Amino acid sequence: MTTVASAEPRAGGPDERAGAQERARGVRFVPGQPDMWVFVLFEALVFTSYFTVYVIRRTQSPDLFLQSQAHLDLRVGVFNTLVLLVSSWAVARCVQAAREGSFSAALNNAYLTMLFGFVFLVSKVLEWATEIEQGFGFTTDEFFSFYYFLTAIHFLHLLIGFVVLGVAVYEIRSPARRSQELVETCATYWHTIDFFWVLIFALLYVMR
Amino acid sequence: MNRRFEKRLSFVWLALSAITLAQLALASLGEQDALTPNAAVTSSAIVIALIKVRVVIREFMEVRYAPVLLCRLTDLWMALTGVSLLGSYFVGMALSTG
Amino acid sequence: MSAATVRAVPEMPSGSLIRKIAWHWRHDDKRELWIGWWTLVIFYNLYGLLFFLIARTQPPPPPSLAPSEIVQWFDDRHYGLLYGYAFVSIVGGATAIMNATLAYTMRRMSVSRAFAYSYLVIYALATLPGMLIMGVACTVGAMRPDRDPELMSWLYDFAFLSFEGTMGVFLIGSLVWMVAVLLDENRVFPKWFGYLNLCNALTEVVVAPAWIFKRGVFAWDGAIAWWINMAVFVTYTTVFLTLLRKMIVREDFGSGPLPELESDHALEPAGALGAAR
């Protein structure tokens, strides 16, 4: 089973380059702990069920949802999406760098990921503040209930993402500790937050 | 860093960002119809989102290089999500306006 | 601490279930753990039976009922509530055994004993909102059906808000277990179970809007606050009962990593989990 063979602990050094070569030769490996993938798939199912409930409720009061949706700023949604995409790019580069032994590059990319994550957080809080100031709160109407619910649960996942990135940084910083598998695991979690947002963006800001 | 992979990642990121900006441009064009339900806009929004998600999963999350089981499971979830969202939308709209 | 000393144990008899159970009672080192496990299984099934089929307080009724409808609700369930919760009050003490068994898994881990103890305290407290308050409120309501409808409404809200809305305890409990599993080097549970605890904890957060909404998907009977939450909780419970059983089979009463089952060697990724660190 190739999975078993390639899931050896891959600390920095010659093993890293071997890992990159393995991939070049077409040996398949699970990125990070398979355990994190169990979480990703399960949580993805839960989010799909939340999204489905949202769409169903939306079709039952299309006009209400459309009118309320008009109070959201699509440009902010786009900005949020771009920011998270960049953060995903940064953490993917972090994984690559760590895999090839360039640990200071990996560390920089990890910090960059955190920075972009933080930009998203600030942007989201400002957006909420603006909406509330305009009089659109959690209980204003059903659309806004879903808006705050979906963005808030995503926000919570993002906060956890900072803890996860912290673990990755901690791993990368010490030569004694480095575990490629753990860094990849953390990246997997972060990407998940990104692709959840891609769907939330489409459902809250774009769909009609 | 391995140049090929670095370039691939950058390309993927640019493509995803471009699609996102395109969505903004398209939406700005249809401003006047913002208050009518539009099945075409909705379906394309969901489909485009799923395409972006698939790219993130396969490229950023490296599922391209993962064992076939993981590829299948992630594809299965994406298909399920697509069917669930599009299905709910079309059935729901038909029921509420019919 | 080394593994338990071997002593001469007679062969397990083949034949009737009674004889096998008797053998386990007398000779099995793990009988207390198995008693704990069976208590969990039986109790959860009883709980489901009592809440869903006898008292019929689950799935929950809507928060938006008028006082007269609430009186009707109590009336429809008069005997179910009284007898159902009488039974709950008898078996309720089993939660002590259940929580002890789960705390044991944390004692077996390489992490601080504080995890096991905090889990015990949290879940001991959790029996209040998770079972007893609803039982008391509902039986108080059922006991005197001619009470003022406004008072019945009060009891109804008190019962369901305590039961559905107080997820904070379970949230923290899940997080304690999650951190314990993720830090553990004895491989008592797979790491994915640690992450599943996070999923469970997050769905508890999702119930919080039930305090605000009386209608819709975020009300205490809503699609999101109850149905999806319950689906996650049932999955989570089934999973941990299965993993717990496996853990008991693997248990060697040592203090180092728990041995894997032979059938799992083919599936276990080499050097994964704790060893990678």
C-alpha cells in the first residue's frame, strides 16, 4: 500500500528531497494526517447541510432574501475571497518550502498566512459593524440571520485556524521538532476554511 | 523552492483570483436586475464556486497527488454539494412559484 | 508500572451466554471496564427510548406554541411524562459510571490527570441541563394539568431552554477530551476522534441562537439548531462507543502506548500520529 510507505515521518533534510522526488515519480501520498481529512470531510458535510437549509429557506421567500441581500456589499465579499485565496497560496508555499528544507521561507509564508487571515478577520468585523449600524442585525430578517450565522461560524473556524497555524509555526521553528506531516495537516485545515468561504461567498453575495 | 511547483501554485492562485474578479464584473453588469430571482446567475455562481473549490482541493491541498480513495471522497462531497444546492434551489423555486 | 501479572485462569467455557458472562465476572481483568461500557450502551438506548418514545419530549415541540396549545401538549403526554421521567430518575445515577469510564480513558493517556478530573466534573454537572431539569419541569407540568396556562408556558420554556440551549457544558467537555486525545502519546484513541470532538463542540455553538429565536431554523426545534446538531451528536456518540470498545479490548493495564489490534496493523500508517513528533 503506497499510502503506508509514503506516510513515514518526513522531518527536514534528505528525506524532504526524497519526498519531493517521490511525488515527481508519481508515488501517491496523503497530505498531512489522514485524521485531519476525516475531520475535513465530516465538517464539509455539516456545512453542506447548513448551505442546503439556507437555499431551501431562500426559495421559500425569494423576494425577502433578494431585498435584504441588496444591503450587502459584493465588493467586500470579493475582497474577502481574494484575501483568503492569497492566504491559501501562502500556506501552500509554506508546505512546499518546508518539504524542501527551506525553513525560513516556510516560516515567512506561515506568518504571511496569518497576516492575511488577520486582514480577513478585521474586514469581516468592520463589515458586521457597518451592517449593524445600518440597522441590519441577527434578528432583522431571515436572510440576515443566515448571513450572520454563516459568517460567524466561518469566523469561528478561522479563529481556530490561527491556533492551528500557531502549531505549524511552532513545528517549523525548532529543528528538533519539525514534522512535515504536522505542517501539512495544519495547511489542510487552513485550506478548508478557504474553500468553505468560497461557497459562502457564492451563496450569500452572488446567487439570485 | 522547486521552481515548477512554485510556478504552478502561483498560476493556480492567479486563476482563482481572476475568476473571482470576473464574478464581480459580471454582477456589476446585471445591477438593474438585482431584485429578481435569476436561475442562470444562481446556477453559475454555485457551479463556479464548486470549480474553485475543486481547484483549491486538488492543487493547494495536493489531492492530485493523493491516493485515489481521497480523490474520490473529495469529488463525491463536491458532487453531493452541487446536487444538494442546485437541486434545492430548482425544486424549491418551482414549489414556491408554482 | 508493568502489565498485570499472569495468573492461572481457566479456559472460557463454550456454551450458553450465562456461563460466559459468569466466567467474565469471575476471571476477566477488564470486567469493570466492560460493566462501564455496557452501562453506556444500555443507558443511551434507554435514554433514547424514554425521551423519544415514552415521554415524547424529543424531537422538541415548537417554541412558538400558545399557552393553550402548551397545555394540550402536556395533556397529550400526561402518562408518558410521569412514568417516563420516573424511570429516568431511577436510572439517572448510571451517568456516574458512564462518566467514570470515559474519564478512565483519559487516565490511561499520557496526558495530565487534570483532563480526566475536569471531564468528570463537567459531565457530572451536565446531567442537570442534559436530563434532570427537563425531567423535573415536565413532571411538574404533568402533575397538575389544571395549572394556569401561563405557568405551564413557563415550565415548557424552562424545560426546553435548559435542555436544548445549555450546550456550553458539552462544548467545553468535548474540547477537554479533544485536547487530551491530540496530546496523548499512548494512542488510546485515533487522532481523528480528537478532531471529531471539535466538530461536536462546534455544533454545540450552533445551538446558541435557540435562546433568541422562537421560529425558524435556529429555534430550539429548528433544522439547524436541533436536527443537524442531533445528526452530528448521534454520529459522535456511536463513534466513541465503538472506539471505547476497541480501547477496552486493547487495554493492557500498562502506562505506555496501548497495543494495536492485529487486524489494524495493515491499515495503520507507519510512524503516524504520536510517533511522528
